[in-house]
Amino acid sequence: MVFDAINVNEFDNEQAISKAVRDKLKGNVLCSELDLSTGTVAAAIAIGDEKTLNNIPQEYLDNAFNQLNRTLKTNSTVHQGIYKGVKQGLSIFTAIGGIAAPVEKIKTLKKLGTVENDLSVKTNQPPVSGPTN
């Protein structure tokens, strides 16, 4: 599962919010090795202050949610919501689930260390014990 958050600074045209969400997801360091197009479910929450939300046409937000849907596997589900907050501006929070495991990255990590088939890591270090009473 991948989570992301973005403060959208430009929302003066129909593509601006969609592009911001897409670029942020693709540039996420944690998901750079994940194929988001294999995702099967997502959530997107837009939160803005009243003035900001009143100045953004509904279609702009709908296009951002649709962009997220197009990023996923066909027939996926995107849960969406728009909420009024107190912080000035627009923030969008996303979560994508059902993403295929990054097999090549796992293979690379296996070469770098001793990894069991169940992906638990073996080390040559003694176990760390906690404080005793």
C-alpha cells in the first residue's frame, strides 16, 4: 500500500490538480519501484478551506480523482471525498492498495543479504534483548 499527501499550490486550470497528484505519486521515493498500474483500490481525500473550495470548480477535483482511477488497473475502485478544513489552501491525501510486489527489487535485496523465501531477514547478529525486571 502506498500513501501520499500533497499541498496543491496551483489550481487555476482543469489539469493542474490532476498533474500535481500524478506527479507526486510517480515521484514518491517509497513507491518508485512499484507499478501503480497494478493497484486495485485507492482513496483520495481533498481538504481545503472554504474560500479555496469555493474557487475550485468541482470538475477540477473530479478530474484529479479520475486521473487516480486511470493510474490503476481496469475496473478498480477509487473512494473519494472532499472536506472543508481550516488550513488555507488545498491538500490531497491518497492511498493505493492491491499493488503487485516489486519482484525485481526483492531479488536485488535478496542478493545483498540473506533473505528467507518468506521474506524474513536472517542476520549474523545476536538477538537484542530488552530490559529485564
